[in-house]
Amino acid sequence: MSRERDPLLELLRAYYGHRWSIRRTDNLWIATARDRDADHAPTLIQPDVNRFLAELDDPPPRAGRPHRSLLDADHFSRRAHDLADGVHLFTDRRPDIGGEA
């Protein structure tokens, strides 16, 4: 996706930002729940913006049990480094971010 201003994305972030972290690619709309303990699906991915909007308001149920994300497992949590909102790097060593080692 280009770095041009995206008014619809900005509007969705302003309206749903308290509940969802929203981003998009050229072909997909993606939302990640800010509440990890929510009883609904933690991530929404839709190619159609109308279906995406419907799911933001009424998300489908969780597929798995709450509180048991694989990202919470010790193996993954020790290796995860937050790079940005919703962006993680998984590595066995600390990443060099901004020239820091």
C-alpha cells in the first residue's frame, strides 16, 4: 500500500481505535483486538470493506479458548520483540532497533 493519506483508514481508527488496532494492505483490511481477553475473534481479516465494517461492530466468536494465545506461550513470548503497534519480530537475539544492540 502506498504511503498516501487514507481518509477511510483514519476514520476507522478514530471511531474504532479504542477497541481495535486497524491497518490495511492493498487487498485486505485487518483489525486486531486491543483487549486480549475479549470473548470474540482477536483478529479480523476481510478483503471487502463492507464485511469488515460489519465484523468490527459484531465480531465472530473466538475459535479457541480465551487467555491461551500461542503468543503467550513462554517459547514465543521470550522471543517476541515489539517493533510497532501490532508488529512483532521473533528472534533468539535482541534486534538492533535504531542503532541499539
